[in-house]
Amino acid sequence: MVIRQVVNTVFNSCSYVLSQGDASWIVDCGDVEQLLPLIGDHLAGVLLTHTHFDHIYGLNQLLQHYPGIFIMTNEAGREGLLSDKLNFSRYHETPFVLDEPERIRIVADGEVLKLFEDIDAKAIYTPGHSPDCVTWQVGETALFTGDSYIPGVRTVTNFPHSDKVLALQNRERILRLAEHIQIYPGHPAQSENVL
């Protein structure tokens, strides 16, 4: 599996393209123009780490290119995709609501998805920064933490629905998981603009 990072224009959020052969998955979706050249012939879906607008604003455009894909999140993530207030886009230039809610697939805490023939992804709920946070463990080598853990950056917990205690508990949980696994955070380490 090859992992490619895209640093997006909105708050320097990170999207990732995971590829094996001609198949790909995306983790979070920002600047679609940067993502498209990295995607193979077949995009299977999107794994969301959470639904703050800087991690989701490209989804409607991506669905125009790949109309059959599913977007994996939890129930709180579904609510965020369907509310410009919950995903905070209402307070920025372009309010965002997902155009095709039927594309959302709810994943349970601990649920395992087959990404590629020999690689699975496990959904691990890690709320605190936001109630919809999901950390994705991909195989035994990659941990996509979104904004639940960014090396060198304190987890933001001053938003409505944030929970500082849960954020600290889940930070420790992520660090235990990451002892032998590479972390791929939602923003570059020591980013100043984190949502």
C-alpha cells in the first residue's frame, strides 16, 4: 500500500490517498484538484476522521467524479455532514452540507473494513476534539488520527461539543496504539490553524 499526503488550502488540513494497484481510498477530503491525480482507476470510498469543514469540504465535488462511493463515519459524523452549523462551515465563506446523504455509511466502534485484498481498516472512536472523531488503524502500519492527535500540537477542545477529559483519554489511547505504528495526523505537526 502506498500513502500520499495532500496538505489542503483550508487551514492546512491533510487528506491522504491510500492506493494499492489501481484501487484507492481517501482519508478526509479537502482539495479535490490535488487528490484526483493521485487516485487510481477505482476509488472505493472515503474514511472520515471527523466532520469539521476543513476535512470534508471537497466531498460534494468528489462525488461528482465518483458517484458510487461511500463515506465512512459514525452517527455523530452523519449529523455533522448534514449540518453546516455542526461542521462549522456556516461560519466561514462556503456553508457545506453533503448533497447525497445516501452515500454515508455508519461504522461502529471497532468495526473492521476491507480496504484492499490484504489490508483492513479498523474504526476506533476517539471523541474529545469533536464527538464524531474516528481514528482509523490501517493494517499494522498506519494510524490516521485526524485532529484527535497531532504530534506537537495540543488537541483543541474549546469548541461546542468538545470534551477535554475524553480528548486526553483518547490521546493516551492513540499513543499506546502508535507505539509501533506510523501516525498520519489531520494537520501537519505544529500547524497553527487547527479545527
